[in-house]
Amino acid sequence: MVSGQIRTRQAARRRANRHRAIRRSGALVVLLGVALFLGLRSFDSGSSQPPTALANSPRVSLAPDGPPRLENLAAAPDGLQLEVPIRQGRITAIVYHGVGAGESIPLVPAGHQKNAGLLTQLGDLLTGGPTQNGPSYYVDSSAPGNPTGSVDVGTVAGTGVYSPVNGRVVSIRPYLINGSVWGSVIQIQPISAPALIVTLTNVNQAKNIVVGTSVTAAVTRLGAVADLSKAMSQDVAKFTSDAGNHVHIEVGKAPAATPIL
């Protein structure tokens, strides 16, 4: 009787050991699958910029021009939300980068960072973050300053640029490169955060946009993306297959915060 009980306990231990081995094997397969998945994503996105072969690959035809649908691009202090200013089907890349010694306020991107490191991607997968409710983007850490101090929304020159916020145009000035004018710098005071100023650069200003014009996010056309390909080398080109034309957006403090009437 005793020997039978011993054999029974030994058989139970063997079964338990087999079950633990199966569970460990299953967990290992899952982890290997996750690592392979993230590794492929990391290769596809690149750790800092896409591989040359991908960057130079031909793109599909862009969608017809027109206003974008409302989609959160990034957040800033005081509850300010920036909306996507370019029709989604015409965006070539969205790139956040620093702006040197400027006084821009760091943005909090919405969506998924395409060139996040492997460990960051694994952490996001395990924790369920970051938010996926927004467009995919890159972060270019090669520029000085906070890496999310500004954002470039890439598209082909001539594409319509729409207001990223509800507000009022408070300043328009020429955008100068080496003494020549290449479009305009348009500044908007948002209704939701009047202590801040949203600045858009690389825009050929629309005729109906003047200081004092009220603008609506994703509705009011501010102008069109200027072609800077002959004036300067554009960092967005590191992440696209074209010249890297784009609209540049920064958020800063208003020189004198006055409520919008």
C-alpha cells in the first residue's frame, strides 16, 4: 500500500513537471514571437531613420488635396490640442525634432512612434501604451533642443495647409532664408489657450488670410506648403522618398496674453 502511494505521488510530480515544462515552452514561444515582431517593426522603421532602400522606395499616389478630417496631432500645455493640418492621404511623414535655443514648448505627440527603440516598443506592448489615437510619427533626436520641441508635417509642395486650432491670426510675416522670401510665418492665438501662440512656417499664405482672421481647426485653409527644396536641405527628407517639403509647427508663450473677444 505504501509503495503504491509513493508511485502515485511520483507520477503526480512527473505530470506537474511536464505541465510546467509545457507552460515554460509556451511562454518562450510567445516571447520569441514578440521579439521577432518588434524586431521586424524596428527594421521597418529604423532606430533613427528608415533604411536607405525603404527611404528611396517609390510612394503610392497621394490622395486629392482638400481639408483633413479632425485628428489629434499633439497636445501642449493649458489643454491645447493641435489637429492634423494636412489631408491625411497626402502626408508623407510626421517628424518631431528640436529647435535649438528657441522658446518653443515641448509637444506630446499622439499616435505611435515608428522609430521607437526595441525596448520601448516591448514596454509599450506589455503596458498597453502609448496612445494609438493619432497618426504615426518619427522623432529626430539629431537636432539640438527638446526632441519634441516642434513638428514637421511632410507633404508635396502646393498641398493645402489648414489651421491646427480654433483661434485668430495675430501675426503674418515673410519667411526669410538667406535674405530671400520663401512663404510666410503665420501665428495663431488659440481660443482654448490664449496664453499660447501656434506658429506655422513654410506656408504660402492664402489671400483671404490676414491678421485678425478667425480660423477653425481642419476647416480654414491658411495657404499651401511652400517648395523649399531649392532653398535648403530639409530634415523630413531623411524619412521620405521626396525632397522633404513640409509645414513646420511650434507652440510658444504669447508675448502678451490677451483674451480673444
